[in-house]
Amino acid sequence: MPVDMGGINAGIRFHRKIRLNAAKQSVTHQRRQERDRRRAQARLRVFPRDRKICQTAARFRKIGAVQDGIVKGTEATMILIVGAGIAGPALGIALRRAGIDTVIYEASDRPRDDAGAFLNLAPNGLSVLRELGLGRRVDGLGFQNDRLVFHNETGRMLADVAVGGNTLMRGALSRALREAAEEVGVRFEFGKALSSVTVRDGGVEARFADGTSAHGSSLVGADGIHSRTRYTCFPDAPKPSFTDIINLGGVVHTTLPETGTAMHMIFGRRSFFGYAVRPGGETYWFSNFAQKEEPRGTLERFGVDRVRRDLLHLHRDDPPEVTQILQAITGNVGAWPVYDIPSLPVWHRGAVCLLGDAAHAIGPHVGQGASLALEDAFVLAKCMRDIPDAPRAFATFEHLRRDRVEPVVKQSRRTGRQKAPTGWIGRKMRDLILPTFLKSSAQAAQELYGFALDWNERIAYEA
Ligand SMILES: Cc1cc2nc3c(=O)[nH]c(=O)nc-3n(C[C@H](O)[C@H](O)[C@H](O)COP(=O)(O)OP(=O)(O)OC[C@H]3O[C@@H](n4cnc5c(N)ncnc54)[C@H](O)[C@@H]3O)c2cc1C
């Protein structure tokens, strides 16, 4: 019988192909399984001590609601968060811990991991991060900063106070929060600048500048000091007020001696200056100068040479370290006019609530804005977990938070005023009273750091 070798070869090739395809598919399937397993583990790792989230995550996986690591919620249950700064992603993480679905809409068209300069996270903010399972991620990002050493314009030390905290780049913090949020299934949408919000029966509609819109059961505005959520939903709310201070700062390299875990603060003749020197000469600095007129887009216009020259002139009578730091500026000087809002009459309306700076904008003078925003996120998530009706959850959140944050906003304003330059007599008086003032402020700060965090505590609505 003639043997059709071509046909047999074709048959062998065909079977090989099937086996190969099957093997390939099995490898792909295994890879997919491995990827899903790693993602699921990563999600669970964020809250290793929390059984509830493990159960919740498992439940979502079981019903197949997790797709590509993202929890797909429905319009009826989805919480819309506006702003991926600090409060927004922290709320996303805490809500997922409570088993609630969220999506975060951010105006910037990409993650701003390079945004802003550095900030100090106080112990109360660090405690929230630890409680949310981010301790390890954040510990490696910055450096410990637990003493503030104050000097007058001659360099004489006025006070050395214990504070506590971590100094880290704002962008690095934002990135750590975003990555942790993504791991637990929070979805981020960039390039979505909120333009307006409509509250309807049983839900909200957010409209964005690019013409798109999103629907959810409620909306949380974590969109910072110039919050669009606040402007659109609370048109009668007071506007942020300029506090007559401009903050400039950055990181340079100098040959100054290391400052260990201390940050030095100088009440300069004309402007306030702060710095810390890390091993290798990496030097973190800022200057707060007083200016009566509110700047309107003028700060970015000046090039680095002009900024360096002006700062050197401003600090010409201050200790030599200041000059050395300013001379080392080669680029990247950030400039921020300082605003605050002493008090908003209300933080929520119907299914819309404000969070972080959007609700209680605070100046940088007591280093608490980011920490309070983190605390807010933690408390709001607990309220939303325990009180299913959003307006009631929001009312309870405001009730629990207002008395804590408003005195801190006032304290920051008072501290900011102390930084303003003054005449000879004023300086002498300041040098006399400042050590006592700073010591009592530091004592108040210690009390502030002791924020009680208890995820398991239940929250009830009180009419
Ligand atoms: C110069 C300076 C120094 C500071 N230093 C410290 C410090 O050392 N320690 C400290 O604790 N705090 C400090 N703060 C305060 C701190 O930065 C804020 O309190 C903190 O960032 C508030 O977090 P948030 O998430 O509420 O707002 P933000 O961090 O401002 O985040 C708001 C987010 O919303 C986005 N957004 C804005 N508008 C829209 C829109 N229409 N649609 C969608 N998204 C939008 C923004 O792009 C941003 O990502 C400082 C502030 C300044 C200005």
C-alpha cells in the first residue's frame, strides 16, 4: 500500500501543533493563574492582620467581580472620589478594607509622582498609614525628623523641641498611596478634571472637563484647597484666603554638616528659613517670606537665577548656612502661596462630602495638613462602613472631625504670623517669649499626635 508520507507528516505536524498550542495555552493559563494569585496575595498583604478584608476580597474573587485586579462595582454602590493627592487614595484603600467599591478621578493627565517638594508627616499621619498597612512602604521613603531647633537671625538657638515625624517627597507619598490603592482594587482615572456635580435621587453624576461623566451612589471631594467640588456643590462656602506668606523650597547639595534627625528653623531678619542636611550633603530647605498681595500666576515666570538672587538678597543678614544653601540652588525651586480656610459652615450636602484640604484647608506651619487628611480618610471610611445611608455617614464624619481639625487650622495661622519679620524691639521681644511659646506649641503637638485609631470600633449615627 502506498504510504502517503506527506499526509502522515502533515498529520504529525497537525498533532504537534495541537500539542504545542495546548502546551502554550497551558503555560499562558498557568501564567495567568500565577499572576492572579500574586495579585490576590498582594491585595491581602496590605491588611495582613485584618481577617475581614481577606474575607471580603475572597468573596469578590469568588463571585468573579475582580477583573484584572480591579473590583467592578455597580453605579448603585460605587463611591466616586475626586482627587488622587493624599486624602483620595487613602480613602480608597480604607473603603476597600470595608468592602466598598471606589473609583478615583484625578485632573492631572498622569500620576504626579514628581509633584511638589517635601513635606513632614507627623506621627498621627504615620499611624494612619501603618494602620492601613502602608508602614513598610513609607518607612523607606523619607528620613526621620523628630526635633526642631529654632534660631534667631544671628544664629543664636532659641529652642530645641521634640516633634516627631518623617520628611519625604510629596510625589513619593502620593505614589505609595496610589500603588497600595491599586493593589486592593481601587481604579484610577487620570485626565478627569471635575467640572460639575449633579445630585439626583439615589445617586450623583460627576461631569468632567473632557466632556465625559460618571455616575455613582455618592461623591467625595478630595480635590484639595481650591476644590472644584466645594465651588460647585457649596457655592456659598467661604473661599480660601491668602495668608500673606509665600513658601519656596527644594532639595540641593551642600557641604554642610549633617543635621541628624533635627530640622533647623531660623527666624531670619526678613524671612523665615528651614533646613535639614542628610548624609552626603542632600539638603532640604524652605523659605517663607511675607507678601501682602496675593500672587497671580507670577511665581513661575521667574527663572532660577532670578529666584536665587532674590532669596540671597532676602536672607543677606541671616546665618551663613542659609547663604550656602541658597547659593547651591541650580534648579527646581517650588513656590506656593499659602492659603487656608478657617472654617466651612458645612462639609457635606446630600450625597456629596468634602475631605482633607477641600474641607479644612490648613497652612503648612504646623506640618499637619497631610496627616489630618489621612485621619479624615480613615474616619470617613469607618462612617461609610457602619452607616449605609450616605448623608448620615457624612454628617457623622463631620461631627467627629470638625472639633479636631479646626483648632489646628487656627494654630497653623498663629504660628505663621510668628514667622513674619519685625523691627528691632519686636525681635528682642520675640526672642524672649518664643522659647515659651514654642515649648507650649510642641506640647500641644504631642497631644495632637495621639490620635486614637481603632478600625474595629463601630460608629453609630446620632441625629
Ligand atoms: C508649601 C506647602 C507645604 C506643606 N507642607 C506640609 C507638611 O510639611 N506637612 C503636612 O502634613 N502638610 C503640609 N502641607 C499641607 C498638605 O500638602 C495638604 O494638607 C495635603 O496635601 C492635603 O491633601 P489632600 O489630598 O486633601 O489635597 P491634595 O494633596 O492637594 O490633593 C488634591 C488632588 O486633587 C486633584 N484635583 C484638584 N482639582 C481637581 C479637579 N477639578 N478634578 C479632579 N482632581 C482634582 C489635584 O490634582 C490633587 O491631586 C503643605 C502645603 C503646602 C502648600
